[in-house]
Amino acid sequence: MNNIVETIQQYPAIPVYYHDDKDTCIEVLKACYEGGVRVFEFVNRGNNAKENFTALLEYKNLHFPDLKLGIGTIKTPEQAKEFVALGAEFIVSPIIVEEIADETLNKGILWIPGCMTPTEIALAERLQAPLVKLFPGDTLGPKFLKAIKPLFPQVKFMPTGGVDVEEQNIQSWFDAGVFSVGLGSKLFAAPTDASDYDWLVERAKDLMKWVKR
């Protein structure tokens, strides 16, 4: 668990992605990796989530062994147990469910629970979650984090949901004290004239440059 947290600290931007098509998923993973990403969250949101996650895991084990691949949108302990068995290296939730800790943290698997209120953050801290997902990030905003961070000086935060792929927005989050950021649809919005994934490689390069400053 600690080595994944250390990798997130070194590469503090996590793409959050799902697609029904397996080959598209692999191409996106390849582009992100080429752009410098080393932590990637696939999400459990579609009918092909398990099949495509398994394909991504096989590809990354063969080609990108240093990449950390986790699964997001995990809302029940049963889902957590299932994806840990498939090989997920970390688990991310949009909510905080205490029983998920039994299938993850208590077995040495990184769990990143989603929190929106100080009460939820306090529960995550009590469960000893190494990293807390602030969700939805664009609703809460950097000012929320600045206000609550003195209450939780030991908690590491990762906003997800609405974080923009724009230098000023990224900087505002890190100025507020985040440990990392999660990025979804805004990272993967392709230019209208895109014929390959070179745009995503370059966007990922910019992103990693901004978060490492």
C-alpha cells in the first residue's frame, strides 16, 4: 500500500477513465503512459468493466510493470473484494462505506474513499485511509479545502470531478494543499480533428509538468 501512495506522490495526477471498447481503453492507457502518467484509475461504470479492466491489467503487466492500475466507482464491499481478486492495485470510491475498509485497508490494499463533508473526512481518518478523495471537486473547490485542511492536518486529499486540465486550475488546487488530483472527462475530451491519440500524449505531458512544479 505504501509504495502506491509514494508513486502517487511522485506522479500526483490520476486519470479516471471508462470505455466500453477494450481496444480504445488500451490505446488511452498507452497514450497516458507515454505522457508520463504512472497511476491510472479505470472505473466500474459499464457492462464491460470487469472484462476491460482485466484486459488493461494484462496489458500493463506485460508492457508497463511500473504503472499502478486501480478501479474506481466501487460502492460495496462485494465489489471491492471482486476487483481485488481480479488484481486491482488500489480501490477508489465516490462514497465512504466503512465495510469496504475490511476488504481493502485491513488487507493491505489502498482504498481511497470519497468524502464531501468534514464528518465523512473524520470517518475516513478514523479508518486510517491514507488518501481521501474530495468529490465532487468542482462543487467543493480549492476554498473548501483551504478551510477544512487545518482541521485534518494529517489527511492527504485528492479532488476528483471537474478538475480542469488547465495550469491555473491545477495550480489553485496544489496551492490549497492537495496531495494529488484525479481527472476524468476534461482530460479525455478529444479535439474535433483528432485521428489518433497524440493529443492525449501531449495533454498528459502538460498535466504531469504542472503537477510536479
